[in-house]
Amino acid sequence: MRSSRTRSPRARAGLAWAATLPLVAGALALGAPAAGAAGHDGGRHALLGTKPLWATRQADQGATAASAAVTARVYLAGRDAKGLAERARAVSDPHSAAYGKYLSPAQVRAHYGATQGQIAKVTDWLKTSGLTVTGTTNRYLTVRGDAAAAERAFAVDLHNYRKSGHTYHAPSATASAPASLADAVLTVTGLDNAPRMARHHSSELPPPEGVFRNSGPFSSYYGSRTDKKLPSAYGSKAPYAIKGYTGRQLRAAYGAKKWTGKNVTVAITDAYASPTIAKDADTYAARNGDPRYRRGQLSQVLPEDYTHIKDCGAAGWYGEETLDVEAVHAVAPDSDIVYVGGASCMDDDLLDSLGKIVDGHLADIVSNSWGDIEANETPDVAAAYDQIFQQGAVQGIGFYFSSGDNGDEVAKTGTKQVDTPANSAWATAVGGTSLAVGKHDAYQWETGWGTRKAALSKDGHDWTGFPGTFNGGAGGGTSKTVAQPFYQRGAVPDGLAKANGGGAMRTVPDIAAVADPNTGFLVGQTQTLPDGSLGYDEYRIGGTSLAAPVIAGIQALAQQARHGVAIGFANPGIYQRYGTAAYHDVTDHPLGAGRDLAVVRVDYVNGTDASKGTTTSLRSLGQDSSLRAVVGYDDVTGVGTPGAGYVSSYRP
């Protein structure tokens, strides 16, 4: 999960290995006819991206055994894939005559869904090739069989490849479908068996993880408490970090005013499900001044069984769901919340969760605090995600994804890159800030979220290695795979859009909200206590996993201001407001050039209590790897954060 409690190696900052996909506006996975693999027929349509980048000649270990098991999904293109992308743009663009003219799920299926004839032809092809069709939906067919059958079906040879110390099979060339099925098959996933798991970012779920607590001292609001005995930083004494902002403070900072999200539903997707979410959410609301939940206000849609429990670290996802639910309710206390849990953190299961929301139109606003680095994405999975996002847009559903917690990703991966699915041209990427809310809930300022950490020296006289090493920051930057969408033209500077050389590309994020764990949100969750028992506790949390549900809550307020009319895919409207009083234009130096900012944190060494002692550190703000928050659009905060006039700007 993208949220970060900033504790030791157990912290789950940056959430996902799951969404491996470049999402290009209107892109399909079908390309021009490609020559088949050796021994296979030609005249077929290539399913682009089915040969992963890691399947290199240097990593090739030879042919996969013909008897090796293969499980795959064949995604259906539907009857008018190009028309779907065009309509998704038209209904989302405020300048279009079709703006806001959404379709129902039934109408989307009738206009763009796969026909029974297409499904029958694809089924016959797969069975004739020797594969067993194990499931059929309106979006895909699941198949299983041996490698020999998969090679026949997709006209490609499977080889074994070494990747990250393991051996996986994958196509040695681009897979393909028969030319006669070019209009029916969108793509295939699963021909390679390398795990693709969303980081957060038996079928029984494990108990909650061990309790985490913040030590303190704390500020009750930004700057309220300072220790004059500590060393100075940037010419003054840095205040203690806050205990954690609550809904009252966030609503004041982002201009909620009288709006509450009434008659609006927000969906949340994550993997697995916290067994104590209803009790925790209600306890948190009662303790922190939020309205108590109405009967049925919080509901869950869960799978029958869970898989990959150990691989995905299932218990680690409980805190993500808890954060997302409590943050949405804190910002939009009257909105309904439906949590749609995935059976695992794998792509297929997360796609299923998103598909449930679209097929049942369970909500107009969908918050997603998970993702992966762009280097792990492949066009086959990208096409599957894009199709869902486009179907959602046509129905008036918008998807919001956290942008990541590792800045430009260089410190973690060695390569400057953005995260996915936030890089999708059809998703709203949510970046992060450090937020100062002062006395009487007054908004003071924000910087881009980027932290450097320096520990207090042993003699207490200075900050060791000041300003310290990079310790996390909002994800952002320029995609290497996704072309610049229409709504970013004229807003994103060429210096960013063309940062990789060549043409203008998708730049992330689009909008931002509080994410810095040092100026983060107070969350309440049942955890495993040191004695092994379970108990409710509260701690401060951050990450763009916080920013995404905060923005989703703000969008619920904006939809209420529109008298309930769905905002749908929000990016065209977000950029339409660029440069207006709707936003706080966030920079890294809100108090003036050269005036840097920091807070002091005191943490338990063991993350639980003082038995092992505490550590004191200085956390510098507004220092996000190579990314910078500047005047105008930037790749840390996008167009900015919602200002006092943002919600009311949606009024008819």
C-alpha cells in the first residue's frame, strides 16, 4: 500500500506490484499483422506487450517444457473499442456537446460490450487449440492448459527466463490471435507467469499486524509546540510534528464549508478486507469528532475466497482499507462508502474489483491507493485497465490513483520513472504535499511532499549530516510510455512533458493533497498488541495513499455541489480550472525563496513503547528527490491542491 507509517523496514510505503500497464489514450492491444514464431502460421494480429521486457536473449534459459501449466485470461475487445475511447473523451470534456451525457451499464454493454457471437468464436478458437475455458464473463475468458496448447493458440514459443533470481516462462516473441478475431480479442495476460502484485502499494485471513504507535511530544496544530533546547534548523527552531490531522482540520484546509457529500457514493478498492473495519471506523468517528455512520452507510463487496495471502502480505492491507475509509468519511461525512476488496494483490483480482464497480455502477468516485513502477508495466495489462477506465468514464465514473511514495523512484529503483496506474491517460493521478494547518483550523501553507531525515547527534548539539538523506516523497514525473493526453496540453510545460526526449508525454500527477507522514492524518485501527491480544489504537499516517481518498472525499463534496450530477472522469475539468482561485498553487518555499521548513519527530525505537528508547530526528519538508513543486503546474502537486473555491466551482 502506498500509505506510510514511516516505521522500520515493515513500512509499506508505495503500494503495488500489481498494475503492470502503459495506459495510452484509446490504445488497444491489437496491432498490425506480425510474422508468427518459428513453425507457426503468419497473417495474424499481434497482441502487443505480451512479450515482457525482461524476457531478453541474455536471460533466455531455453524452451519451456510442453507439459508446463499455463493459466491465462483472454480479454474481449467488445463491438466498438475505438468508439468507446472516443465516447469516453466526449462525455468527459467540458468543451464537448456530449459532456455529461452518460450511459447506464446496460447501455454500455449494448453499445460496446462483447457480442455473444464474438464470445462464441473466441471460445471455439481456444478450445480447438487444446485449451480449457474455465470461466466466461462479459469482459474476458479464463483458460488453462499446457504450454504446447498455449503456443498453438497464440502462435508463439514459450521460453524460460531468469528474472530477479527466479525462473519464469514467457513468450519469446509477441503473441497473436487469428486475423478473423482481430475485432474480438483485446489482449491476453498470463502467458508469462512472473508475479505481478500490487504493493500497498487456506482462505482465512491472518490477524492484524503488530501495533504501531507514535511517541510524541506532538504539536496539536502546526507550530504549536517547540523545544528550545533542540538545535536550530534553517535559522529557527523547528516545531514538533503534529499528532495527526483530523477531518475537521482537513475540511477547513480544503474548503469543504457546508458540503458533506450527501447522496454521493465513493468506492474504495484494495486487496483483502479488514475484519474489524466497521467497528474501527465507527470508533474513530466517535473519538475524533466525525459524525457516526448511518446504518448501511459503509458496505463491503468481497470475494468468496482469498488467494496469495502470504505473497501479498494480506494483513498489511488492513491498514490501507482503514485509512481509506476513515479519510473519505472524515472529509465527506455524509457520503456512502462501498469497499470492494480484491481476492489478492494480483492484477487479475484488482481488475475484477474495478470491473465490479463499473458493471454494477456501485459508485461515481473510486479511490485506489495502490500501484507499481512504470518499468514493470506491460501493454497487455494496460489495455485491460484502460478498457475498464473508459467504460467507467462513459458511465460517469472517475478513478483516482495515488502517485507513489518514492519521488522520482531513483533512490529505490535506480531509474527515474513514474508509477502506474497513475500514469494512465484515463485515471486521475493524486500527488502529495506537506500541510500546515494552524490555530483555529486556519490553512497556513503547503509544500510538495519530499522529506530528508537527519538524526539528533549523541550530544544533542546538532542534526547529524544535516539536512540528511531522502526519506520519501510524492511520486511524479514524465511517463516513458503514455502519450500526452489532450487535457494536459497548454498546462504542462514542455520541459516536463518532453523531459524524456521526443514528443510530449503524460506527466504525473494531476492534483494533490496532504501526504507527508510528518503532517499526516490520525487513523484508528485494531492491531495486535505486544501481549498478543487485539486492541484499538491510533497513529499518524501518510503517503499518497492518504492523498487519494482525501481527493476522493473532496470530489464527493464537489459532486454534491453539482446537485448530485456525476463528475465522471475528472481530469478535463481539473485542468479547465488550472490557474484559477480553485487551487492552492503549492511550492516548496511557501514562505519565500530560501526559507526552508522542517519538523521534529520523536519515535519509539521498537515502534510500540519506550522500553527500547526513543530517537529524535529532523524532517526537512519540500525536498522531493529530483522533483520540485514550483509556481504553476509541477510534477509533485500537479495543478495544486483544492482551495477555498474548488468545491463551489462545480456549482451549476
